[in-house]
Amino acid sequence: MSLKTTFIYPGIAGRGWNSLKQGMDAGWISHGLASLSAAAKAQGFEIDLIDLRALSGWDQFREVLAERAPDVVGVTMMSVDYNPARQAVAIAREVLPDVITVIGGPHVTIALQDSLRIPHVDYLVTGEGEITFPQLLQAIAEGRRPPHRVLRGEPPDLDAIPFSDRDLFLEEWKKWGYDLDSPEVPFVEELPPPFATIIAGRGCIYNCTFCKPGEDYLFGKRVRRRSVDNVLAELRYLVDRYHLASFMFHDDCLTEDREWVMEFTERYIAEGFNLPFFCQTRADIVVKHEDMVERMVRAGLRGYFIGFESGSDRVLKFIRKGTTVAQNLEAARICKKYGIAIWANYMMGLPTETKEEVMETVRMMKEIDPDYYSPAFFTPHPGTDLYDFVVEHDLSRITDYDSYRRNPTEPKIRGQDYEFLRWAMAESQRRKPWNAFRRWARRQWRRIRRVTPAKVLRRLGIGVRSALAVRCGGL
Ligand code: B12
Ligand code: SF4
């Protein structure tokens, strides 16, 4: 029996329906599904995708699903995707009563009991799916359906699995009007299109209370990194296939493995790569390894995502971040020294956080003066120690899965004054006059440098040739 599988990406909690191309939330692929697709296709299975972000609503989803008529539907879900994922499964069963439904992803792994309550789900895969999902398809194809609903995914050797199937998303998006010449939507001016995201490893060795241990259930406590050879081979492939011009490492903290980064950057430079890239790091690492920062910049690093989180040392300790405010400020200074853009992640409204501590964050952000602000209201995510703390102390104000977004939109916990937090959030992004002026002057300078005599003449409505003719005529 040849099986046809349709993956469903339910990520409409952020930008909603019809949102393709709207920033990273609606313009980046799910590496989970793209990797599963590559693994299943490598074993001969037929895979396609329905991305809810491309559609107009549930009616259209019904129509498209009926047209595709898959034998198996595979849905990925973070906690925030729970409602659309549940709805997608229900509709799949209604439209195609015999379809086999499978769910996986962070929420299924971290909150299995909760996921087991979703009706119409035949199989739940926890952990990583590249080995287990194709095995499940094979069993279904041979008519030996596993008796147990919950399957524990076997972690794959990351060098042995095929590269993410980016065409799964790109080909589907194009059907719905995606017209960018880029496999994913670029998000900062430092990274020109064609742009893509890439993952060099899975897991994180740190232990922040707002994040862990959930991810350990997914990827294990140790970090598994791909070989430098394997990552460079993927970059080479992306350049050939999509004319890649820039990229972003999705790894939770690429720089925690200094040896890997040093080897990667050395080979990247030696092999003639010069694509600009961003990655995620931590303030303490930037401070401790300035030589590594310098090397990364030489290779093409243009920006760091840094979780500064708070301007209070007490709060940083409470969330087990393992960094200090002094390190945050020093890391920002080092980034500026090397001309690295700073994408600043930080939070407000943590349990036990006082207004004075929030103001310390406001003051810290004014000192850091990042290029990109990424503020969040603390949100208790299932599977984290801070979620347990919030439940134990009866602090949660989250009444629906849609609220598992960190973005500062609505109240998340009791004991915080969200009107004040909204003000503080806005104030944290108001630059000091001198910083604002410096940035304005730098922008103008960049603009002036881009102006060539030909561009000025064109603006004046004089073509270069006619301008030359005028000049020559004047001689
Ligand atoms: C890149 C990233 C993003 C990107 C892109 C997300 C995307 N399109 O996938 C952006 C920036 C947009 C993003 C946004 C958010 N993210 Co995010 N993100 C990540 C990050 C860093 C990497 C994701 C990734 O590619 N992982 C690698 C792939 C291979 O792993 P995977 O997706 O889990 O897939 C594997 C398994 O889960 C399983 N699997 C997955 N799906 C399926 C389906 C089936 C059928 C099967 C069988 C198996 C299976 O097999 C896959 C292969 O092994 C992770 C942390 C991490 N390291 O994973 C956080 C993470 C997934 N994000 C998280 C969160 C909270 C968010 C936001 C809610 C944050 C916010 N802004 O409020 C939003 C929500 C976006 C939305 N849906 O609206 C949390 C999720 C926690 C949870 N309990 O759900 C994570 C785990 C980070 C964390 N520790 O807090 N995110
Ligand atoms: S917040 Fe970042 S550094 Fe901390 S455990 Fe999570 S991924 Fe690791």
C-alpha cells in the first residue's frame, strides 16, 4: 500500500489566518515538520503540507484537506498551537473518517496527559520523530498498526538524517501567493534575502526556570551537535539550491560549545563562505569568550540574540539564568565594539518581581540600547519549573492555550500590575536622546553612502546617458 501523508502546521496563534510573509511568526518554516518530511521521503513516502497560516479559515482547510485526501495526517504542536491543532484533527476525522491521525511536537512531549485528551488522535509521538514516524508509516503501510497510542521517538544521529525539506513549505506557500525569492522571510536588514534558518544541534546545557526542564524531555539533557562538515554541507546545498545570501542559527545557544564554534568559523572562512548570519548566545558567554566573538565576526556574524531577561540580579538568580546585570551590560559593550547587532530578549512581570526591579530592567535596556527589542510578559509554559511555581502558588491568569504567547498582550499571572508593566515595556524601548541621535546619524550616513551620482541624476529625471550627452555637449 502506498501511503500519502499530509502534515499540518497549525501556527496561527501569532498572526492568524492569511498571514504568510508577516515576519518570523508567519514566514519561517517548522524544522520539526521539515525534518520529518525529509526523513519520510527518504524512505519513499509521499508527503505534503497544509500550512494554516496560508489559508483563509476552517472552511478552506476542510476543502483543501478533502482535495488532498491523505491516508495519514501529522500535526505538530507547541502549547500555544493546542486549539488550532485540536480543531485540525477534529476536522480531519470529520472530512476523512478513515484517516489516521498522528500528533507530535513540544506540547505532546511536555504535556502528554493533556495531549492524550485531544479527541480523534490515533497516535502520539513524544520526543524526536525522524526514526519513529517513518517506522510508524511503514507499519501502517504493511497493515500492522501499533497497538499502543503513545510512541516514544528514538533520538536520531543528527549527521545521519537528511537536511530539512524546505521545499515542503516553499512549494506549498507558493500555491498561496508567496512570492519572495527566499526560502524564509528575512527579518532584519543585516540579513538579506534569500534567507533561511538552520539548526546545528539540539538541546541546551543551561537550566533557566522559565524554560527547563521541558526541552530536556524533548531532546535530552545533553546537547547533540551536528558535525561541522555536515552543517557546511547543508550551507553549500542551500547556496546551490536557493542562492542563499544569509542565514540564522536556530540553536538555543550555539556558542555554548566553544570548540564547535571555533572549528566551524575556521572552516567557514577557509572554505570561502562569507554569508552574514545571526545566532543565539548568552551574555556570560560573550563576556568570557571575546576572542570567540571576534572570530565569529570575522566569519560573518552580524547579530546576536541575547536573553538579557532582567536588570535585577535578584530576579536573574530567581530564574536561574546564571548571568548578572554587569555581564549583560558588558556583553552589550562588546557587541558594539565589534559592530554586532543586538536582538534583546527580556521579560517583565515574573513571579516575585517588584516594580522597582522592573524599573531596573527599564534602566538596563536604556544602557544596552539594542538594535532590536524583543520584550515579553513572563508566561508560565507547561513543563517548566516556573510553571510549577505559578501553579503551586495559584498565580496563573492563563485561561486558554492561545495565551501561551510571551508577547506583551494580556495578563499572565496574579500579583502583577499589567498597566504599569505596559508602561514600563514602552519606556524600556524609549532610547536616551543621545542614543537616538547617534542611531539617526548612523542611518543618514548609511543612506548617503548608498547614493551614487547615477542615482542622484535618476532622481532628477536625467538618465546617465543623456546626462553624459549634456556634459559632452557642453565640452
Ligand atoms: C525556532 C523557534 C521558533 C521560531 C519558529 C517556530 C516554528 N515555525 O517552528 C519562532 C521564532 C517563530 C518561534 C515562535 C514561538 N515559539 Co518557539 N522555538 C523555536 C526553537 C528555538 C527551535 C524550534 C525547532 O526548530 N526545533 C528543532 C526541531 C527539529 O524540533 P521540533 O520542532 O520540536 O520537532 C521535533 C519533535 O518535536 C517531533 N515532532 C514535532 N512535530 C511533530 C509532528 C509529528 C506528527 C510527529 C510524529 C513528531 C513531531 O519531531 C521533530 C523532529 O525530531 C524552539 C526551541 C527548540 N530548541 O526546539 C522554541 C520553542 C519551540 N518555542 C517555544 C515558544 C513558547 C514559542 C512562542 C509561543 C513564543 C512567543 N512568541 O510567545 C512562539 C509561538 C509561535 C506560534 N506558533 O505562534 C517553546 C515551546 C514550549 C511549549 N511548551 O510549547 C520552545 C520549546 C522554546 C522554549 N523552550 O520555551 N519559535
Ligand atoms: S532560556 Fe536559553 S539558555 Fe536558558 S535553558 Fe532555555 S534555551 Fe537554555
